[in-house]
Amino acid sequence: MTNRKPPAQGASRDEPKVARAGQLKPADPMSPAERIEVLREQIRSHDHRYFVLAEPVISDYDYDMLVNELRDLESAHPDLITPDSPTQRVGGTPTSSFPVVRHPVPMLSIGNTYNDDEIRDFDRRIRDLLGPERAYAYTVELKIDGVAVSLRYEDGALALGATRGDGEQGDDITANLRTIRSIPLRIAEESPRLNNIEVRGEVYLPHDGFRDLNALRAGREEPLFANPRNATAGSLKLRHPRVVAERPLRVFLYTVRFEDENGAIAEQPELDSHFERLSWLAGQGFPTNVEARRFDTIEEVIAFCHDWEERRTSLSYDIDGMVIKVDSIALHGELGATLKSPRWAIASKFAAQRAMTRLTDIRLQVGRTGVVTPVAELEPVFLAGSTISRATLHNEEEITRKDLRVGDTVFIEKGGDVIPKVVEVDMSKREDGSVKFEMPKVCPVCETTLVRVGDEVAVRCGNAACPAQTQARITHFTARNAMDIEGFGPAVTEQILGSGLIEDVSGIYYLDKERLGALERMGEKSADNLLRGIKASKDRPLDRLLFGLGIPHVGERAARQIARHLRSIDGIMAATEEELVAVPEIGPKIAESIVSFFQNERNLEIIQKLRAAGLRMELEPPEGGADAQALAEGGEHAQVLADKIVVITGTLPNHTRDEMADRITAAGGRVTSSVSKKTDYLVAGENAGSKLKKAQSLGVEILNEEEIEAQLSGQQTT
């Protein structure tokens, strides 16, 4: 059994000798530049001791004297100010908007488990994928209930900080993250291979910081935050870094990716271990969670998870489970990922906390696909960090099974400590004369008869023109992760629909200033802003349009995959289920839903109106490269891989797998996720794993990155 802690944070970091402020000035005079560097290093050391190690060695007054001296010197010598100076953490200019940045590698979410058997199933899947003869270990960490962020360091200096966003791209919040004093502005690593990195972690608010922040807001008669996570998320999206700097935000960093992964591991072989990477991060001054452990067996992992479920309330911050990761970085590449989650990691979620309250009503909610969902109205009750007043009841069958009745005293939980749900009735408190719930026969909004399709549990309103469905579809279409039409919030949507200005999402693009100006509370400036937002949305990429259409089961990542491979709305509409399933990560359920959606005449009419309005209906060719230029110009190499089936595996030296897939698709090839006899080429990078073995056994031609580049350029490989 291996069960070790990472070294104490900062243990391998060289720190200057600590002295009181009055003793810091040397006997021999220094130049301003030399003195500035001494002060910066001392302040960085004290920041690390205070904010990361919680072991301050000087008073606040002495620390302030150091900062004041540095600020005075930099003011006198502005040419010596550098971005990584401790005085430059807080910018003076508010941010008017957050630019969108693309993550170099997608920030996938981690799948959840809720019991020991599911953890053992995870281990079995790992063993099945790797083979019984392969040895592997697990690293287990606390799952911090915060906000995921990414930090990029270039030549050792913090260059960019971003939110997770949709996993593919997030918001640039560098200025706000710089205010978190436990985040180093510069790392100590001297090796060029190791100082260009991406670090990911979780920003959070400790309990005492959350209480202090709410107390301050109460004193100012400002609304209180519901829980620490909401407070953290709100703080990171503030426009002024100076306000963010006043919030007691903290961060735990839990993973690092080197720009040159192979070179980093060649230089320090221990960096093939996730557990050792935590130690490396701590050695660079990053705040890591010291409770991480490494284990050789899944039963040891399960015991550790149980231990922390019992001890979770002893912490000064919120956790909602444990994260279990295969320790070997090389195996991460071999195991790969599904549509949403890495196969090499899983989260063990803790049992939900309970509360008791009263069910005051059951209301019906109509969604964008017509599904009618009963919702419980509850007497407000505080549970797991927030006040709960509503909870979904899913469907009529769920209500019948639990025998829920208006007026009942019920127990509620938060599923995964996030989604509130009613779990059972306290029958001892049921009132006499209570009435069983019966699902209405007609839609609560348009009074259309409700129907149940096939074996579905859900009932639906079959009226596609139902105002509730239309409003939900427009809200989805205009949302930030879809067409991102600024100013088109729920209130505006309801007002425009109520006035009869539009009937579906295509009508958005035929609004004009005159008709908008006739609406109540819609001034000239608001109308102008809304029209600008509508115009800007016409240039959103194809995958955002596809997601915005609200096709059942088609999420953001599925929309991206389909757009990358079929490349136009016409190609998607013409695709068969078999062609859609051939797209990596697209299953039969998604394929069937897409085909069904585009067989509907009403949906085809909406597409035609959107096309006529000038929306982008095709995916632009990938940037750069001979193949992209040829495709754009219709040159002889535009379809050099026409009808070729290609699988990509392992880590490529110069491209991500998604980038290479885009280029292959642009050249007429079809990229699939599994090797078969029909596969023409396997493009293999480092740590290719089982797909390489299968390709070799089937006689599939294997190419490296240089060889596939030659194919894309229309050259012959040798």
C-alpha cells in the first residue's frame, strides 16, 4: 500500500532569510533596481507564508512597510515596474467586458458516482481498458465546492487566467485572478521546459470569509449571497479588480499541463505521476490541497472517501465529494475521454444533506420541447448553503410513487449538493382530507390536450406554437452559450412575444427599431442595443446555431463535433442516422433526434428564414496550412483525403487532436473514434495505447504527424 502526502507546500522553494522590516536594508548601498528585486522576493515569500502556508513570520505593519517601500521605489523609477511585481496585482481600470479565450485542452467535467459499487465499476472499466496485466495507482483529492479556473504561465510569468466556461472556451478574468494573493505571479522553476504551463484549480471562499462578506453586505443593506460558491462566482465576474481584491478569495490548484509534456517528463520522469505533479506545484509556490493521497487499490480509495465524508464538516471550506484519478499521466492519454468526461477520473459525491419543510403547491412548467414538468412550491428552508423554495418533481409517476400531496410535510435533499429534490413525505404529519395529485389533461398555458408518446413517462403539450414552448425556445436560442444575443433576457422575450412581434426564433432577425420602440419600457437606446446584439449574432459559428436550435439531446459539445465533421447546415440536414453515428462521440439517440428534427416542415421553414436573414450556415475552413488554403481556393488538394476514414490517437507534437480532426475533415476525410477494418489511416502520437495495437493487428496503415501533414499537402509519404 502507498499512502503518502505531498511535501509541505513550498517545501522545495528557496526562500530569502526573514527579517523585520527595519532590519532589511543592507549595510552596503544597493542600486534601486537591486533593492526593488530584494523587496519583491521578500514580499513574495511573505505572501506565500501568509496566504498559502498560514505561517506568517512578520506583523502586518512590517509587511506594509515593505510594500510601501517597494511602491515608492517603483513610483520613482517607473521604468523598473514589471507585470509580476507584487504591487501590480490590482489594476486601476474597470473591465468593461471579459474577452472570450479558448482553452488549449478542453476543461471537461468529471463523471459522478454516489456509492461504493459505482466506484468499483469505475475501477473495473479502467482494468478492462488497460488489460489485467497492467499496474496502476490512484490519487484521491478533496472535491472543492468552488469555481474552476485555468492559469497560463509563459516563461514563468502569469500571462492569462480564465473561467471554465463551456469547457472549450471561457472568459478572460486575468485581472481578477491576479488579486488572489495566494496565486503566484511568477514561478520559481528555472528550466525552460517547465515554465510554460497551464495550471487548473478551484477558487473558493472559506467559511469565515463568506460570513464576513455577508456581514459587510448586510451593513450596506445589499442582498446577501446564498452560499460561498455563488459568492465566489459573482466575485470573479465583477468588472473592477479593486472590488475583487476586497473579497477573501482563496484557490487550490490541482493539475498542471506543460507546453512540452514529453520534454517535461523526459527531464523529470516523476512528472508522469499526477501525485508528484501536486508536489511539483507546491514546490513552485502554488496552493495545493495537502489532503491528497495515493493508493494502490480501489478498496483503499473507498475507505479514504468514507473517512472524509465523516470529517467534511471539520474543514474551513466546502467540499462535496472526492476526486479519484488514475495516477499515471501516460495512462490518461491512453484511456482518453467520452463526450463530456475523462475516462481516467471520477468524482465520488457525498450523500446529500436533508431538511424538512412544507409542500404548499404543485405547479406545472412547460419546457421548450413541450414536456410538462410538475414543480413543488415549498415553504423556504435553508439547506446545504442556500435557501430552497422550489424543487422539480420530474413527472406524474414520481409524484404517485411518493404519494406527494399539497400540504404535506416533506424531506428535501440536494442531489449532489446542487439540485434540490423532494425525497419523501413525513406521513405522521399528513393533514386529514388531503387530496391525491392528478395531472391535468390540458396544457396549463395554451389548454391543448396533453399527450404521452410511446412508453415515455413524460406528458407533452403537442402545440408547437404554445407560448410557453416558444418563450423557452427563444430563451435557449438567445442564451450566452448559444447565439449570445445581449439584451434578450426573459423579460424582453416575454414582452416581445406578448406583443405578437415574433412567433419563433427566426422572427428575432426581422425585428426593427420602429416596432421595438412601440413596446412599453423599450427606450431608443435599449432598442438600439438589442438590434446591435441581434446583428452581431448573425456571425456566430455553425455549432452555436446548431445548439441554439434546441434539438433534443444535442448539447454544446455534440453540436461542435457535428459541425466540425459535416461543416454546413445543409450537410447536417441531409445526413442519415448512419452518417451521424460515424461522427466521433455521437450515438444513436442523438442521431435519431437530429434526423427527426429536420424532417419537420416547420423546422425547415425556420432554417430557411434564418438563412435569408444572413446567419452563418457553414463552418469556416480551419486557419493555416496548405490544406486550408486549398480548400478555401478550391485547389487540387482540397479533397486529398476524400472518403478516407481516419482515427487519431495519442499526443501529437504540434496539434491537438481536435485541430488535426478539423484539418482532415476539411480535406474530405472522415474522423472516427474507433479502429476497425474499414479504417484507412491511424494517426498515432505519443502514448498511442490500445488503438495502435488494434490498428497493427488489423493491418491499418499507421501515420505519424509529419506523414499525415504530407498527405494533407498532397505529397506522397515515404
